[in-house]
Amino acid sequence: SSTVLRPFDTGSDADYEALAALIRATKPGYARTVAELRDDDATYTETGKPWTRLFAVDGGGVPVGFAEFRPALYQPGVGKFYVALLVMPEHQRRGIGKALYAALSDALSPHDPTYLKIEWREDMTRAVRFFTERGYKEVSRYYESRLDIAAFDFAPFAGDFDRPLSEGIEIVSWRELKATDADASRKLWAVSMEISPDVPSDEPFEIMDYDSFQSVIMNRPNLDPDGVFVAVDTATGDYAALSHIWRRGADNDLDTGLTGTKREYRRKGIALALKLRIIRWAQSSGFTYLRTGNEVGNRPMLAINERLGFVKQPAWIEFVWRPG
């Protein structure tokens, strides 16, 4: 075929526009804006770890597919990378995916990869088969669920809003907290690191240092300080729990980020109260859907979301390749 591979040019607006168009066409409902893609790339570069993206372009020079490897931001470790590979639907079944995969493998090999992860929704069957045939194995599966924000009725949850208050727990937005607690950033990092090991994962949790936590999470433009809520122990000032959301540039939905409660503060209704605060903020701000992902075995969280009226979408599957 007349398709050729070339490096992605991070200095080119046209390349970013083409990348956004590729993602929009191949993953409807999961579009990314140019601004988001640039911010992602800046974050990869800031880690000091290698990353690479390749384009497949047609005879007219138009990008019709891409492949990339990038640092595993949430699973930092030597030789660990996340990968991506997409080909425009009308250009599939022509060997472009195979060519991109081979070039990606060549680009990765100097970095001695020990762990490569990619995720596909279970109904993306051709992609699932392509990677399974290349030695990738399923390591986890999680439901994406969506809540219709405007339609949410708070009446059945009237008693849940302030239940933690009776236990001496106050729920405060990150914007308020930052303005009133000089130590807020350190405390938020510490509570995040304490609850992260309890989030289901295929790999043991590795502590993210304070500076990485700022650059990978807190300083990102899509993190809205009004949409991050922290449960504060009024007696001690300790942070007991948190839930944060990401805004999405390409649509009017919200994504749920890290959500959890320290072990000693569980069973006080904090997780539900945090969710309700987020939904109230999202409703008054006019967002459309709140999206969340829960590992299929995480019954406690799934039960809360079902009670709130979240609707399950097809599951996403995480696949990992290891050498050998």
C-alpha cells in the first residue's frame, strides 16, 4: 500500500489536529481536544521518561493511524509503559495496524520494556483480538457507568447529605480548602497515597512522590478545584476521604478520578456524601453525564453507584504484555 510511517511532530498544530480527528473517528464518545493532547504530552515529557508517537500517513500525506508508547504515569516503574494504537475505520484490514505495531515494538526495544498496558472496551472485538494474538493478556476489567446529571433527584438522599457531620466529618471543596489550610496540598497528597493501595489494580501500588502528584494530577487544566471534595475530620483537621473529577474538553461530561476513604473512617457514609456533593455541584454547573469506572469485583462501590442511578456501559478491559 502507499501508506508510510513517520514520527509525530510535537511542534505541528496540524499533527495535533490530525491526532484529535483520529481519536474522534475511532473512539466515538471518547474524543480528546488538541489542548488536552498537548497537555498530556507535556506531562509525559515532564517525567523525564521516554515516549514516542508514530503516524501512518496515506499517499496524500493524511494521517490514517497512529501508535504510541508513553510513561505509565499511575504505575511508575522502570520498563513500564502504556501503549496506544488506532487506525481509521475505513483504512482497517490493510496491514496498517501490523506495520504500526512492528514500528512501535522497534521503538520500544531500546528501553527494555517489562510491562506494556493497553485498554479496549469489550465490544471493540477486532482490537481485542489483535492484541491478544500478540501476547497481551487480560489483567482487569471495569465497568464504565454514567449518571444523567440533570435528571438526578436528591429527595431520596436527603438524609445522606450530612450524615458524616454527625460523626464530626465536614465535606469541603478543594478550592475552599486550599484557601483556608496552608498545608492542604501536602495533606491531599498524603491521603491520596494512603487510599490508593486500596484501589483495585493489577500491580502493587507504588507511591507517587509529591512533585509527580502535582504535575500528573493537581496541576492539570482539566482538574476543577470546585469539583474536588475532601472529607475533613473537624476534631483533628485530618483528611479522611476524597473524590475528584476531571472535566472533559470535547464534551460536557465529567470523569471520576480517585475516590476513596481511609480505613479508619469507613462505614460513616462519607463515600456517598462525597458523591452527592459532586452531583449537586455538577447539576448546578449544567454538566450532562458523570462517568465513572469501577473494577467488576468492587461490589461496595458498584452498589453505591447503582443506588444513585448510574447506568452500566460495556466493560473496559486492561491488557498487559510481559516478556517471555
